[in-house]
Amino acid sequence: MFSNRYVRTIIFSRVLLQLGIWIRNYAVLLFITELTNNDPISISLISVAEFSPIFLFAIIGGTFADRWRPKQTMVWSDLLSALSVVAVMLAIMNGGWIALLIGSFVSASLSQFSQPSAMKLYKRHVPGEQLPSVMALSQTIIAVFTVLGPVIGTFIFIQFGIEVPLILTAVLFLGSSLVLSTLPRDEEEPKSSNASSFLHEMKAGLGYIKNNQSLRTLSVTFAAVGLAAGLTQPLHIFIAMENLGQDKQFLQWLVMTNGAAMLIGGIAIMGIAKKVKPQLLLMIGLSINSVCTVGIGVSTSIWVTIVFLVISGLFYPCIQGGIQTLIVRNTEGPFIGRVSGTITPVFMGMMVIGMFLSGYLKDAFSLMTVFIVSGGLTVVGAALLTPIIAQKSTTAQKRSAS
């Protein structure tokens, strides 16, 4: 797997991006939390700014990824992200924290062009039997920086304020762009630059999903799971402060615990991904995650919360690895960008809705109630996968009989 130049280069690029994203996100979170005196609605707006572009631009980015050269798209996306961080830093120096939200929004928007392009390169240059391991490796990288990112981001913010984290983020994004520029020259893409062709290609991608039962089922599952994830995403800082009676900096240790477990789980999934069906991995991950979500919301004990975070982290790679493998395996190469750019917004769109509602629901009901509802929605998402599992089992039986 590591002998593949595309895998090595893209993974190294993702390492730089993940570190930059975590440093920026934690600095923004702590900065705005201080300015607004822990206002839950303002904190939830941070997550909306970071995730709403996935809903708004993923289908557009995915369509362009299918018609643009993938290497070139990724290089320019990361370069423009770096420039956007510089612009935000200059705005912050002149006062006003709204620029942080705008910068996060712009950077996340550019990622919607880069991510489908990476999937396209994997589809072209990674053998099918290696795909599950590559996807698990990608999730392991995310887990590593889920551990390192909060610690580094919190430390740098406490020591230097908001400007230094933003400078480092810009440098890391620029580094990612330079790393990707070392990939071989892209293959020529079919010429189709007019607007009517673009709309036709977008509709063709939607039609492709509509006619594919596995992709349709994944879309519905993602809607339920995305809403569940969005409800709790902005509220973890209140788990630390309200349920556990700690200050907001304690959140980094909870995130580190979860991230360390994700790292171990990701390594384990890399070893078993070839032996276990991705749809089964996804269902197991969702089922266990639902129990842990409820447990985290109910617990007022630090150690009980840590146990749930560890279990959740161990099985989280099952979710992401299963998702990415199912998308790639069930999608033809020419449609990979549009399928990724259509299904992802279903998940993230519902996630953004959940994030927007989370602060209001916490004020109207309670933190525990929001986490219980989130766990229930995750169970629904797992149950919706039943048709895919039944379909794959029937197909396997027919092959055995023949």
C-alpha cells in the first residue's frame, strides 16, 4: 500500500491539512468561547460555519471534480485555503471575530473541490483489494490528529493568542499544496465546459444514485446519522463544563481520549477490513456509537464518560471506513466525484441542521435530552442499512449456488 506513490503523497497531504484544521478549529473555539462568555448559540455557529459548505457546495465540487484534473484541483484548493486564512488573520488584527467564521466557511468550501478529487485519484490508482485498507488508513490519520490537534491548538492559543495558530494553519495548508504538486501530471479530462453540460452532468449524477439501491439506502442512512451527529457536535464542551464540572480546557483531554481510541481502532480496522463486509462494519459502528452517545450525555462521572469515549473511538473507524468503501465500491469511476459530492451533503446537510438546532434544544430541554435523541437517531440509521445487508447476502448466495 505504501509503495503506491499516490497513497503516500495524498496521505502526507492529509496529515498537513488535518493538523492545520485542528489547530485552527481549537483556536477559534477557545477564542469565541472567551469573547461570548460560553454562549451556546455562538459556539454552535462555529460548527455551522465549518460544516455548512459541505451541504452547500459538495454536489457542485463533486461535479467539477469529475470534469477537472484532480491533482490540479487539489493543489489550487489547498493554496486558496492558505490565502483565505491569511486574509482572516489580517481582518482579526483589525478587530472583529466574525471574520473567523467567514474564513472557516471559505476554507471548508474549497475542501469540497479537493476531497472528491482525492477519491477520484484513489479510484484510478489504487487496486480494489487495497481500498478498504487505504480508507482505514485515512481514518487513522484523522484519529492521530484528533489526539494531537487539540493539545497543540490549545497550547498555542493559550501561549500566543489567535494570530499564531492562524499563521501555522496557513503554512500547513500551503505545505499540503506543495506536496500535492509533486504528483505526476494529470491525465487529460473530457472537454465539457459549458453551463448546460455542467447541469446535465449534475443531473446524471443524481440519476445514477437514484437508480442504485445501495447508494439510495446510504443516502437515507446518512440523513439520520448526520442529524444525530449534528445535535451533539457543538455541545461536547458543555459535557466537560456542566456534566463533569470542569473548565473548558478539559475538553481537550476528552477529545484526546476519544482520538487515541480512534487511532487504535483504525489500526485494527486496517487489519480486518479485507475480511469483514463494509456494510456490516458500518452497522456495528453505528449501533455501538448510539449506546455510547447516550452514555456520554447521561454520565456525570469523568471515568464513566472516558469509558464511553474509548468504546466510541474504537468503533468509529468502522463507520467512516465502511462509508467510504461502500461509496467507492458501488460507484463507477466517471461518477465518483458526483456521487461523493451528493451523498456527503445529505449527511452534512442534516448535520448542519442538527448543529443549528443544538444550542436552542439544549436551552429548551437539557444537555442529556439532546444526547439521548442523538443516540436514538443513530439507531434508526443503523436499522436503515438492513436492505443493503440483505441484498449483499442474497447476491453472495446466488454466486455460491452458481
